[in-house]
Amino acid sequence: MRKLTKEKLEAERSRLEQMRVFEKEYASCGIICGVDEAGRGPLAGPVAAGAVILPADCEILFLNDSKKLSEKRREELFAEIKEKAVSWSVGIVDADVIDRINILKATYEAMRKAVAALSPTPDLLLNDAVLIPGVEIEQVKIIKGDAKSVSIAAASILAKVTRDHLMEEYDRHYPEYGFARHKGYGTAAHIAALEKLGPCPIHRKTFIGKFVKKE
């Protein structure tokens, strides 16, 4: 990561300070955890949810919504978040469960898994746009929270990069679908492969009906 000029460093620290508004607002609640998901929309692969507890004085430059970052920057931040976090976890729910219970319930399950694996147990969850059923911890729903909260942004990066790594591994098992490139999303190349070859074991059967011929 290249060294920033004094002016750019000050600007970046000012931006990050604005992303600590919710952490400061709820500081009196105790241990704060950010929660976010990755992979609700793809045609294949799991859904992942990240949960992260950051130290109050933690500085991670360039922390932001994972969708606004390059792959290289996400990978750098992925390592730094894991190194600096008090606790972190990623919950994974596979395609067969998504097909059985639907993507929304599967996303909640991934979030519950991630939160349950943390130590210490958080006192408050800052979630990106949802309230998680079945969790006996106080929660705050923040619309577009991955761009407004450092904790949620960190969770979004952990979820995204973990899921991307899984899809790259799946690509080695099913190279004809190109999972390493599109990560299971419905690109033209992915749909063409799906129409030609039919689904593989990690495709979400409830997502691909219009691309697969019924026998």
C-alpha cells in the first residue's frame, strides 16, 4: 500500500471518522459488532455473513463498503481486519440449504452462525439493512450501513472475500463454469455455460429455472 501525502492521510482519517458515528452513538451499550452479508444474488455458491468486533481506537485506512473497493484493496483489508479485530467470524450457508429454506432465511442463518462464533459475545449488533430473527442481542438496522459504519464495512469485506475464495476453490472443481471470474453471479458467460452444461452441485436450483431446460 503506497504512502499517502499528509493532506490525503488527513482526508482519509476524516472520512473514517464520519464512519464511526454509529459506533460512538452506541458506545455506552458495550461491545459493538458489525454484521453484513455477501452473495444473496448469485446463481451458484453459498451466502456468507461476516461479523466483526473492532477495537474502539482501531484505524484501518480505506475501510469501506466492499463493493466500492478493488479486489486487491479488499484482499489487503481482509488481512488487516483479521489482524486488528477483537473478534471476527464468517458464517456460511450452502446452496442446498438456500434452495430448501429460501435465500432470506439462509442469509439470516449465516448471520446467526457468524455472531454465535464470536468471543466475547457482543452487546449490540450494527446490521446492514436487516434485523436478524432469533438473536437475543440488541440490534440496530442501518440502511446502506456498509458505507456508514466501520464495523459493518469490515464485516462486508470479510464476507465478500471469504465467499470469493470459496468460489475460486469451486472453480478448480468445476472449471467449465468460470466461477473464479464471476463468483457465481449471472453474467452472460455463466448463463451460457449453464444453458449448455446444465447445473453443477453448487448451483441454486431455485434461482436457475429459466436457464435450465426441464426434462
